[in-house]
Amino acid sequence: MPKTTLYDPAHADRMKELAGVTLASFPARAIALLIDALLAGLLFGVLMAVPIALIEFIPALRAWQPDRNLHIEMNFVHNWYSLAFTVVFFGLSLYWGNGRTLGKRIMKIRVVSLHQHRLSLWHCVERSLGYGASALELGFGFFQYFIHPNRQTVHDRIAETIVISERPGNAVGAA
């Protein structure tokens, strides 16, 4: 006879810790995402400009004629390298910042897990992949912020996270 599996409310304590925290506003989240997207685009441009500039200094590459064969663009849907870069950029910046990217730091907001005290690398990558799901259907996943009781967007629900305000008086055990 198969062994019965029982529900384990292991994360109930973490959810109780988060009860009553102030959730981040939609404008703060949108501005933080815009700052991070601009930073990602700038970094992408710099990283792509370096190899192109090296063509002038490496004789074997000079004969390549990059003006006819090279087309690089930062575009989420038309090429694999932009998508990969974006997922890695957002995933690592969220992980290394422990829930705070540069944009979130500036806006004084933070992503926290509903289950753990520290976001895992997988949580961060999963959340950055979830941006694509939020962008589907003309960005409706982002606007679900307004209809979800805990102000979670699609990418928040995929990664099981919430975004909180880090303004004074909003303490939570997220370190």
C-alpha cells in the first residue's frame, strides 16, 4: 500500500513573520524596474562594444568587415542572447543584492521570499524568468498587482515572493 503524504506547513512561521509589513507601491516597483532595465541595457551595450572595438586591434579580425556581417541588438523577443543576458543580469543582481537590485535600493524596496529568510539563486532566476510571463498579454501580469490581495504580480507568484517597502518602521526578518 502506498505511503500517505501529509501536508507540512513548514513555511507557516515565515509567513507569520511577514504579516503586517508594508508592501511596495506600484510606482516604486515600476521605477525600480525601469532603472534596472536601463542599467541592463547600458551594461549590454558596453559588453557588446568591447569585442567590436577589439576588431580594430586584432589584424586577423580586421579583414572580417563587421559593417556587413554584424547585427547585435538588445531585444527580449528576437534573439537568444538578449534574453539570456537579461535573465542572468536580473537574477544575479537580485541574488547578490539579497532582494535589492540597484533600482530597488534607490526606491527603498526589497524582494523577500514567502518561505525563506534569504532568496536562493534559483528564486532569483525564476523571478527574472517570470518577467516574461508578466509581460505576456500586453503586460497584464504586471497589472495584476492591482487585483491581488498581497500585491503580487505574475513573476512574484511564480517565485513565491513579495516586494516590501524598506522605509523606516517596516522591519522584517529578511536578512
